[in-house]
Amino acid sequence: MKLQTFAVLLLTASVHAADGSRIYYLGNSLTDELKYDSFKQLAATRGRQITWGRQMIPGAPIAWLWEHAKDGFTASPFGPSSKALREFEWDVMTLQPFVGFEREFPAAENFIRLLMQKSPDAQVYVYAQWPNRGGSLDWAKEFAGARERPAWQKREPGKDYESIVAQLKTKGISLGGDRSLRESYELLVLALRDKALTKKPVLLIPVGHVLLLLEQKMKAGLVPGYSSVWQLYSDGVHVSNVGSFVVGCTFYATIFRDSPVGLPVAGEYAPRAHVDDHFPISAELARVIQETVWEVVTSHPLTGVMSVQPPVIATPALPPAVEKTPYRFELTPGFGCGPYRWSLKEGTLPAGVTLADDGVLSGTPTAVGARSVTLGVADAKGGKGERQFKFLVEKDVAPNIVTAQLPTMRRGTYARCQLQAASGNGVINWKLKQGKLPAGLALREDGLMHGCPGEAGVFNVTFEATDSDTAEPDSATKQVTLTVDHASAEVLLARQATKPPVLDGKLDDGEWNFSQTIEKRVSGAVWPNSAAFDATWDKEKLYVAVRITDSAVQTGDGVEIFIDGLNNREATYNFDDRRIVLLPTGDKSRTGCIGDMQFITAKGGRIDGGYVIEASIPFKNFGQRGGGFANLALGFDIAVTDDSGSRVVWRGTADNAINPSQFGTILLTEK
């Protein structure tokens, strides 16, 4: 987005910071990355008191939240949006869009209209997040690069992305229309403003934009311990405590219009022992993060926040260009007051490259070499800033795959292996060129091969590494051999059922053998009972039976079934993860379940000396569709709780309810 195009929006935004805020958050687990109580604690260090409510459904976009306004995780006494927005007054509401603009725009309108009925003076924010891992390795490209219209999406003239861009253009607001993730958040803010639904203009919380500048600083070696924003991810989309600290500081700076520099690292932002996705935040790292937040928040015209500081060039370094290859890079201002104008102050740019007054360097460099240039920025109030850069034009070279062999893996055991390449220009992207990886094992674009192989054997595969030249990317290939040994005793080989088990709480159809004991104690002084389970499957469902020996079955007893449907070992619950809490009767608990419980059925029954539970769970319920489930590995666990407070699990930990990454594994085998 050309920031100066919208500078007038910043100047006219009637936003006022408040010492006390009643905030309602709407979103999925990426809104949870704020760590609500830790954010409250952060604000309290500056005398700002927060009362908060939320509606959160894992993996849900705004549209799904609107359609399921009574569901999800909430905060007492406010409850879900259907109650909270109608019955309580709010100062702030945040919206977290998660799918295409076309679906989220009308849902956001609906939520705002509902909010305005009880809270007409409330401020609405759109929370700009970050891209999922799984596309290009170039984080900046994933966030700010152009995207195609999804093939499945029908175009509705007057209501689709392109139509809204065209309508805004007639009002003097120009967007590129590139469908980038960055632009989609900005378009939603501008489109909601254009609807005039609120007294105060809708604003942006630019977390993704902060991460974009942090990515540049990381590439320049200015962020201690980090070389890419991808390192802030704890899985395919969630972030570590360091990423959450970025989120918290950006929310604080935007909502309270106050510099986050100097805020403490506390609560869930601080590292915790024995937690895989928590890392130290040094005073230097905290400073770099907070300064970056304030640079972005004060210079982006859709935040409503301005700074009295003169403008600076926030861009830390210029990415190298490649000879005879098209080059484009957008400079980033910090502080000041837009619109901004850019100029070359000293030196000469490489032949073929020019600097536009909107801060875009572009062109096709014709020769290899390095030179020093000084660039300048001026803001609307006459403030000026300069920065010296080294501008490097590299020779076009092809990558070279240096991985010579792969480590031996084991069937049904989660494994990771990083492929390596030398040379090449820019980011290297990987793919499988020839051969077949065993079921359950995947190759990521960054060369990380990971998963639970579902087949044993020897696999000859050829990998391709391609660099990121914008004109003619260069590639290299290499054949390697992968050996997968047979499964260990830790993995349950779940056989295919001869016929669907009858769920009657009696265990009388001969399908069960209860070979797996549940005896890893994670809470309580002693486990007074015994428990075992078995699992089987057919083309549509996973079936689980649990047998518990308990001389005194009480209301506090129960069973939990945990599933990581994609077996991607993410540290936070997402759309494919389930926690199914079952009472001894087989009824699902009204609290504690995580994920969609639709079509999951269970039946409990008393047996001599205890009770049993049988359950059926459709594969489609946890993200597996299309059939062909033989050799599929699932993250899986069982927990059994006694009313005494004692609790045992099969393979996982006491944190099964919040962290799916440590589940055990079941492997679906054929008859």
C-alpha cells in the first residue's frame, strides 16, 4: 500500500486514548496469541486498566463466528458475542479476519451493527495478522506479495474485492488490488469506514506490518538471535511467547496511542521452563521489538496514531538485487506525519534502477557490483531524515544441493529432517521432483521433511531446490534414499474393522482387545484404578473403546479423547485438533470439549468393577477427508480422571488440554 495515499485519513481520525478500556475480542486462536491477562498486566504497568471479554473458536473466521454467535470459548460474565454485545457496553471491539475479504466483509459489518446498538461510541479495530507457513519461504512475499483470486471463489460484481477497490478509487483512495494479505486487511478497514457504521473511523492494529519490518531487521542482523520471522512461529501459524510479545506491544501502542518502549516482559510473554515454544526475551530484544512497533504504528495512516518525532527511514538495509533480473523494493518510514516523499541524497543507484518519490526502488540492474547510497525522506510537516545504504547487485548463480543422505526413520514415529543447499540467489524453495514419500511424511517448501511415516521400506526420491530469482529462477536436483524401519512398541497399530462396532457400552461385539494400558500419572498422589483402551477404524470413522476399573464410579470420573487430525504436532489447538470430554454415561461434557463435536457419538456403560466408554469419531470431523486412510498416522491420546483428582494419560502430558504436540501416535493399518 502506498502510505501517503491515505495520510489524510490519519489526520482526520478522531481517536482518543483512555486510561480504562472495556475490550471485546472476536477471533480464533490467533487472537488468543495476545494472551489477554498478560496484555491486561502490560497495560496496568502504565496505569491503564482493562476489562475484557471474548468469543474464540479455533480456526474460525469472522463469518463463522457470526454464524455461531453462541459457541466457542468466552469470558465470564460476558459470554459469547450474541450476549456480550447486546447486554454490555464496550469501549473497543477487535475483529480478526481469517479468510477471503468477500466472506469477512459482510460478517464484520454485522458485528459492528450489533456493537453500535449498545456501544455507539466504541472504537472498532481490525487485527492484521501474519501468513500461514506453507507457501514461499520469503516471509515478506507471503505477507505483502500479490495473490490470485481463489479458484473456488465466485465473483459478485459490486461486492467482491476488485469492485470495492474500484469504488474506493472513485473516492480518491487508491489501492493496488493485488489481494496481498497486507492489502486485504487495509481494504477491510477502508471498506468498513466507507460504510459509515461507526462514529469513529475503523482502525488497524498492524501486527503483520510490524512483523514485516522486523523481518527486514532480522535479515540485516539487527534482531539478536533471529534471522527470519519464521523463527517466531511455534507451528504452521501460531507464534512463540516472543511473537505474542510483538502482538501485545502492537495492541498496546495502537489502542492506547502510547509508545511501548520500556514495557516489561511479564506474564505469558516471559519464558517458562519446560515449555517448547517459550524463549528468553533479553532487554535488547525487547527494545528492538518495541521500537519497531512504535515506528510502524506511528507511520501507518490507518492506526490513528501519530508521533511528534521527525521522520526516519525505518528500512534497515536494501535486499540484494540480481543482475539482469527485475528488482522492486518498498522503503518504510518511521514516525513523522505522512504523506512522505523520498529522494536520493548522495551516490548513484545501480544502472537500470530508479527511486520513485513514493519510496519504491525498481528496475533491472545491468551489472554486478556494490555501491553506497544515501536516501532521504521528508514528511508533510517538513521533517526530514536520511540513511546510508549499501546496494549490492549479485551475479546470477544456481543452487547446489549438499544433503548427501537422509537419516533412517521409523514407521509411526514423528521425525524431522532439514535438506540443505548452498549458493543460489535469495530464498531456496524445495519440492519433491520424482518418487514418492511414505504416507504421513511431507516436504515443506523450506526443505524441512517432517511427519510420521506410515509405511516401512526403502524409498528412492529426487528433490528439487529452486532459488528466488524474479526473472528466471535456477534449479538443481538430487536423488537420495530414505529408509523407514518398522514401528516401535510405542505406536498403536489400529487395525481396520471387519464391521463397524456397535456402540452400546457393553463391549460385546468382539472388536476390542484392550492391549494399550493408560497408566502414566500426571496429577494426583496415587492412581487407584486401572484403565486400557483400543482403537479401530473403517472408511468413515475412527472407533475408540476405553475400559476403566473403578470400584466407586462418581460424577467426577471421566475420559478424555485427544486427536491431532493432521498429526502436525502444533503446540496450540487448531481446526484439526479435538479434545472430547466424556462422562461415564458416554455423554459429552458441557465444558472442556475443544473443536466441533458434531457427529461424534459415544455410549457409556457400567461393568462389574468399573465402566466402559465406546465412541465413534468421523474422520471429516478433524480435517481428514477423501478416504484412503490406510497407513495414516494420527496424533492421539487418552486421559482418565478419577474423582479423587488423580489423572493418567496414555503417552501425552498434563498439558494435553492446551498442547497437542506431545500426544502419542496411532497408525491405521489394513486388515
